[in-house]
Amino acid sequence: MKILIIGGGGREHAMARAISASKKCTHLFAAPGNPGIAEFATCLNLPIDDHLSIISECQKLAIELVVIGPEVPLVAGLADRLRAHEILVFGPSAAAARLEGSKYFARDFCQRYNIPQPAYARFTDSKQAKAYASKIGPECVIKADGLAAGKGVVVCSTEKQAHHAIDMMLDGAFGDASQTIIVEACISGPEISAFALIDGEDVIWLASARDHKRAYDGDEGPNTGGMGAVSPSPDETSELQNDIIENILKPTAKGMVSDGAPYTGILYAGLMLTNEGPQVIEFNCRFGDPEAQVILPRLESDLLTIIIAHCNHQQHLAEVLFSPDIAITVIMASKGYPGNYQSGSIIKGIDSFTEESGKFIYHSGTGENADGNIIAKGGRVLSVTAIANSYAQARVRAYETVSSIEWSDGFYRTDIADF
Ligand code: GLY
């Protein structure tokens, strides 16, 4: 089967590696891909917002399956357009991807289907938003309704911060995405990311993970897209897994069917384990990044076989087995990230890395210069993963690889999975 992966980050590198390992994969393409993905795939210079070009390239290259990694093309309806051209797609429709594409849709959905979540209200008027924030605060969370490249959430601990965030968003900091905002009550507890494969009402639990969102050690510094992750989450128990499946994942799948927007693909529920049980912080309509870089290396079954079974509405027939081992990934980011950073510095040590059992370097934001050197080309640049039978051993193995990479313009957290 000829397959196209949409995306070019660490998540898509992990997906490309797993899919290309399948005997069913005859040729893998990626758009746009990256130098790491290019080891497994032919990279196509196609903008991922140009849906018509993607469709015509699929027709030209006889691509039979498209696997969509990031949320933006899903929310924009790429899956729907490909399906209309009878191309198999792994990923939800635009109507189903509203679970991530509109924070208000997700909150209203949870309320209608009694899925546990914090108190919230939606606003377009700053005076009313501030009054509500003061009523539920001083701690509260301000969210842009639409997609804002992972930057549209501000956790506030004072009234002043909340008012500032409300003004910033309603004044258009994220364009149309923040013309409507959600003000939410703060809830507390450990966070867990739960991943499931959903086809209508059929829910298959995949794995849990914990992301490390703050930029610096000790959970200090600004929020990022994720500076490292571990799977399974140290909080996962079979009782918790069951609670999440029964009270969050199944009602979500069922509710989307009732709403006439059946969900297909990976559902990533970002949850907080409060004293009252797990509550939804947010839904995402795809694998997490960097969570995919710790979940997929633990998958012992054939990812492509699972995806094909899912696309043919037969996911229940697929074998889905994960190793009980621990995987951790450490993100190496450009100095300055998540603020401004320089691109173009040369990274050494990747070429001499020889992949050994359970150790991987995924490219998140790299490019190649004219001399063929790997260079930094983004905020999060590399995702260094290792697997072992304990958190401590997985840490040792991942940081061994990190130490072998020479990149003076990069930084990383030293405390990923240091439980
Ligand atoms: N790691 C957070 C995300 O993928 O959204």
C-alpha cells in the first residue's frame, strides 16, 4: 500500500518509523516531512493547507491511504476532502475535529453529555468576562476558542493576570481564534494524557502519557508544546484506565455519534486527576507531540494493520498490544523557545548515532543546509527517546543519547520523568 503522512514534526517521524516497519507499506510519502522522516519516506514539497494539491498528488502517485498528523489540516477539513475523493484517511472529519478546533464546542459538548469538567463560561465581551473571572477566581484559566498554535491558554493566579489575558485575547492576540474566549475555573491535580482509537461508538484504549509542558527544570518557566514526555503515566492504574474509558472516552464517542458527527481516529483527552476524579482539560483530535514519541515505540503490534482495520471500520479485529516497558522522550529545543529563537545552527552527533534497541532520535524541527549538515529549523528540534523497564533506566538511556549530541544553541530539561 502507498501511504502519505501529512506533517513534519517528531510525532510524524514516530508515525513514519512505525508505518514503514509494516510489510503492508510498499511506499511511504510525507508532506512536508523532515530529514529524519526522509530515511523512511519520500518527502513531498506540498503545503499542508493546499488541500487540492494534496488530492491531486495522491491521485498522481496512486496513494491509497493518508495519515494526518497535525490538528490544523484536520480542523480545516482535509480528511473530508480526501474521503470525498475515495482516498482512505486516518483522522477525524472537520465536524468531529471541533472537539479540538473549538474550545467552546468541547465545553458545551461535555456539559450536554455530562462529561466531568471544570465550571466555565464563554464570552465575547471583556467586561462580562472579567466579572465572571473575578467571581470564580482569583485563580482561573483563559482560553482562546479557536486554534492558536498551542499558545491560546493562559493559567492565571491573580485577578490582574486574568484581566490582562482577557484583554489580550479579545483585542485580537490570536486573530479570529480569540474573538470568543472561555473563562474556566482552575482545577488541581496531576495531569494525564489518555489516548484512544475511536470509530463511532467503538473505543479502544491505547496508552497513557505524561507531558512536561513547562520550559525549564522543576516545572518553571513558560508553557511550551511539551519539553518531554513519558508513557505510561506514573498515575495509570487499571482502575483509573477503566474510569477514564467509562466516564470520559465512551460518553464522548457516543455523544459525537448522537450529535451526527461520529469521531474516527486518535482521540487525545488531556485530563486532570482531581479529588473528584478525572476531569477534561481539553480534547485533541490527533496524537500528542511529544506523546507519540513515547507511545508508538511501545507499540508491539503493527501500526499500519491497526490503521487499515480502523479505516475499514474493523478496528475491533486488530491486535493492539503495547510493551509494559517505560518510554521517555527528552525534547532538545532552540535557546529562547517558546519565545524568539535563531534557526540555522548546525547539530552534530546525529549522523554518528546508531539506532540500537529501544533508543531513537526523532526530528521535530530540523532541516539540512547546502553542505548536507542537519540544522535547527524550529523551536522544538529533536525528540530523544529511550525505552527500558524502569523510569530510572529509561532516563539514563535517553540522557546518554542527549549527551552525545553537540548543539551549543540548544537546551533541554534534565528532569524528564524524574519521579
Ligand atoms: N503535547 C501536547 C500536544 O500535543 O498538544
